Amino acid sequence: MDRAGTAGRVLGHPHVRVEGRAKVTGAAVYASDHRDGPVAHAALVTSTIACGRVTGFDRRAAEAVPGLLAILTHRDCAGAIAPVRHLMAGGFVNSAHRPLASDRVTYAGQIVALVVARTPEAAARAAALLGVGYEAEPAAGSFDDPGAEAVRLADLKPGHADIAKGDPEAAWAAAAARVEARYETPIQHHNPIELFTTRCAWDGDRLTVHEPTRYVGAVRHGLAAQLGLDPDRIRVVSGLLGGHFGSKFALSQHTALIALAARRLGCPVSLVPTRRQGFTIANYRPESRHDIRLAADRDGRFTALVHEAAVITSRFDPFAMEGADVTASLYACPALRTQERAVRVDRNTPGPMRAPPEVPYLFALESAVDEMAWHLGLDPIELRRRNDTATDPVSGRPFSTRPLMACFAAGAQAFGWEHRLPGAGAMRDGPWRVGLGCAASVRPVKIAAAMMRIRLSPDGAAEVATAHHEIGNGITTLLAMGLADRLGVPVERVSVRLGDTALPPAGISGGSSTTTSLMNALALGCDQLRGQLSRALTAPGRPFAGCEPDSLRLVGGRLLAPDGRALRCPEAVGLLDPAGIETLAEFVPAGSKPDALDSLRAGHIGLTLGGDHLAWAFGAQFAEVRIHAETGEIHVPRLTGAFAAGRVLNPLTAKSQLTGGMIWGLGSALLEETVLDGAAYRNPDLAEYLVPSAADIGAVEALLVPDPDAHVNALGVKGLGELGIIGVNAAIANAVFHATGRRIRRLPIRIEDLL
Ligand code: MOS
């Protein structure tokens, strides 16, 4: 689509992904596709016990494999990798576990050896033939196992505070209606198509890493600290990610091993771990438990909420996602208490999976709210309306906007909520019990400092460059659209360079903050270009002579003076410098720490929640379920979501993100679960770890609800990458109750729950 001449009218209109064609035709290049020069191939050997020590290796059969180059174990690598802290604790790694540092085994599936060979097949063969002796000790797999150790989140994470407001116990005792229940969510694993690959190559003492990551800065600075190198000697390139679902967010534990192997062998080494290994060398969404007590008066106004939550974590990392801050602030309520714990077990460290806290925590709260509606005989949307609030019940701060009930109204209308017959089991279609359910989706808006270089040539070509990443969210397209919109160049003439530490430094692409942060940075950069042009072109003899530089505005791709004189941006650039002009934008959002830019350069995570208001994105999820009265088979023929996430810059990619999230939510409600066998994962592949297939997915509709927000940031953008998945699980569970009268409080909901 040629959008030349549509300056000022590009953002806010649908535009296909600029890299979409390459992706769907197979031309797109992913990290493990890089094939420059000879390369050796690595394979991992992972532990079959969860706890204990490695007693020895039998290398004979492995060493007989033709093409074998090296076998590395803790006997070769102890001390080679320096310890580095977790990204969330001021460091760079997604797990502080150091593979091959000693003979200790701290979880099942831990790396115990690295094999390198001339071909991937030889490496895999030798890895399979390497004999490993173990001495096993008892291991704790989950909450109730002996040895599982509960710690208060406040003790694990400095800065975490449980919430206490009013007197929930007194309100509970005096309440007209009470819901008290435990809700549970399962382990879920990210299963991207591009696996957790890496490729390391040395050129003298310079290291280049090709790895799909959404934080090249953390990989660079983490490797520098692990290997004792100057960060300037490390270049990290992360092109298209091939999926992440919340993984690939920091330095992985295997990258330094591959770098070491490449240095020892004197040639580049590539690792494509197996999908099964991805379950234990990367992270996962941990199982969680939520004990909720919700009290209301006769009119359904909440009088007390107590949310006690527990999530699993590893023995050695401080990773645990807080979520009760969101559940406590969602509805008006005078008495609140939250308590969050992490339970340490002998497993690998969990990590963020999209909408890390909201998906499990809101399953609990939004199920409890539905239970309360049934208890009171109220429509669940009406109950939410009675507890809507314009201010945060915890801090008293105003929400920047609060379109939650607008989302419910828009969603209810599109979904046909008025056709819902009240009464559990009231709707039936032949052998199918029909149920309709809804739930809220909310997520705090995050934003971060960002840097980018913008260049504009007189011929209308433009370039935007930042180390930030295309994680599948469509940011490449948005950046091109943004420059087209502001500078009046065609989208097709904008070259977008991303995912490379050689470019201006970037933070993590996460927390749904990328669009918000980068588009504000882009706006700043364009304003700097305007400033450069204005200062030069208001000089005597220049086209805007006599004007104050600051009076010139950038409108529709033209520099415009108050007296009506105007000049297209590329022409203006031509008058200034035929080689083109460039600027480096350094965007620091309100609410950032003073050292935000230094922190960005140093690879430290720097997401902030912004200024004086509580800024959230909102949504309302609606689900229709059909459950076979005899077989218990569950179908979800329809999902409708209505979302308000500030200004939407590309409705096409926004809707596709939201729709994808909703489908994932369906999987979260009915299919996805990693099953434990002791402390090991029993179903670590896509044959047995179920995700929705086309046959599971019915009509899915994502609506965009207008949400003009003057407070959240200059552009009014909120980010919506994770909003679509949130609340779908509760909407489906609530629909299941409507269909059957069965309240399922543990996900995923299975046929056997409904027989
Ligand atoms: Mo998201 S998994 O908080 O980037």
C-alpha cells in the first residue's frame, strides 16, 4: 500500500506488517538460520535426576561418534563462568543457575554436559551416548512436597509490600454475602517455534552472538560479566524472534557455554536445543494458588477482599511475579488485605509468561466475583458496575481513565449478552448445555526509557535505528508508520533497523511497553529534527527567514510557519544538508529514575509505571461454552473481547495481537498444563503439552473501545500486547458454571471435571 502523501493520516489506520510477506513466504531469517561460514554444532546433555550430584561420566561410546569435536562437563568448565544476578534482581540472567559449575544437580533437566561435533546429528548422537552417573537425593516438586519452603514475597523481593487497608476481618464477620474459595492455576511452558537457540562466533577477542532474545542489552552485559570481557567487545544480534510468549527475556544460561566452546574450538558454535530441553533450560509460568475471601453487602457492594497467593519458584532465584496489587485495586472496596508468598522447590527458575501475574491472579478474582453474583442473584456485569471505581481503592490515586464498564457495555452488545437466560443449566441446545460467561481484563501500563537514531534524506528515504526488537508485536511496522506520519515520507521508504547491540541501546521488549516507549521516543526524535531544520531555515535568506525557530511546527509531513509558509520535510532537509540529517532521541518517561539512560546503556531493566495517575489498560472478555450433557466434551464456539488501551496506532496489528491473546486464553482455560512427575516435567513436547489447534477455535472477535487518555503519556498510548489473554480463563470457567452449575476452580478445565 503506498501511503505517500498521507502524512498525518498513517497512524491510527490499518497497515499490514512490513515483514509479513517474508514471514509467510518462508523468506524470513531466524537466528538458527544464519549460515555464514563453517560452524560446529552443540548438543546438550541434561540431568535425569532432580537433586543430587553427578558422580562420573562414561565417555567411550560418545567419543567413538565420527565427527565428535569436544565433550565439556563441570570438570572442564568449573570457574569459567562468573556468577551474575537475575535480571529482576539488578543482574542480566533469566536464571542464576550456572551450568557445569560443579557436580551438583539442583533440578531435573539441568545441563550436565555439552557435546560439540561437526554436524547436528553427530552432536545429538554423542549426547545421547554419553553415560552420566548420578547420586540422587530427595527433591521437592511442588507446593505440598516435603522440603518445599515458603517465603514471603517481601523477604524475596526488596520493594514488595503486602497490602493492608481497613478491617477485613470485621467486614467479613458483618457481611451479608461471602465467597471463600481456593483457585489454582497450572504450570505452563512457552513453546515458540524458534527454539532457545544461540550461535557464538569469535573474531580475536570479539564475540558475536546470534540469539533470539527480547533484550540484547542484557545478553551483552550479562555475557561480559560472566566471561570477564569488556561489553564493547560483544555484539548481540536478535532478528525475528520466532515466537516467545514471554520467554527469551534475558541472558540464557547456555549462551556462555556456547561462547566458551567456540573459543576452545576456534570456530563458531551453534546450538539448537530440543523442544524438551526448552522446558528446563528456559523458564515457565509457575503453578499458583489463590485463597480468596470476598464479602459484600446486600446491594452487592464489596466490603472486604482478602487475597492470599502463593507461586512456585526455584531454590536459587528471587523470581516471583506480584499480582495482588492488581486484584486489590480493581474494584472499590474499603477493607483489603493481600499476602503473597513464593514457594521454593527443586525446579528450574520460572519466568514471565505473557501477562505473568494477571492471567493467574485475575482467574481467581474474576471467578470469585462471578461466584458472588450468583450468590446475590445479580447479573455479573451489574455486580461489577456497582463496584466500579474512578480511584485506586488502595492508594486513592485517580485512574488516568477507567473505561472498564464501557468495555463491558461494548462487549455485551456485540456478544448478545441480553440473550443469556439466568439460571445455571437454563440454556440448552439438544444434547449441549450452553453457558455464557464474562470476566474483566486489566493490566497496568508500563513504559521505559528508549533511544533511537532517526535519519532523513532529501530524496525522502528515512531510517530509524534502535537495538530494540521485533518480537512479533508489529513494532517494525509501527516505527515505519510513525516516521511516514510525521515526516511525510512513504512507509515503504522507511528502513527500520532493530535487534542489534551495534545500534542505539534498548531496554527489554516486554511488559507491553515497547510501542508506548518507542513511539514516544520516535515523536521526540521527530521533534528534534524539526528543531534542527527550524533553526537552520529561519536564518536570513532561508525559506522561513524572520520566523522564530520554535514557532515552526511539523504538520502532515511539512514544516509550517505561523504565516502559512510551508516546506515538505525532505525538501527542507535538502536545503540543510544534501547528505541528509540525523538525530539521536533519548526518551525518558515521567516517573523514571534519574539514571534511566545510564541504566539503559548498562543493560539494566527499567520499566516504570509512570506518573501521578494509576494508568491501566482495560478489557471485558465474553465466552460461550457448549458442554455435551453425556460426554462432558467442551467447545468454545465464541469469544468476544472489548478492549480499551488508549490510542491505537495500527488497528490491524492491534486486533491480531488481541485475537491471538484470546485464543491463548482459551488454551489456558482448557488445554495448557505441564504435568509434574515428582520434580520433573512429564509432558515436555507439543504432542502432550496441548495448545489450541484450529479445530478448537471458534469465532473470535476483538473490539477496540475508544480510550482517549490525556495523562498516561504524551501520545496517549497504553500498549496491548498482553491484554488479550487476560480474563479469558475466568470468562470460560464462569460460562461453564452457567452451563452446568459446576464451579471449576482449578485450571485447565477437563472433561472429567464435568462428568
Ligand atoms: Mo510480558 S511476559 O510481561 O513481557
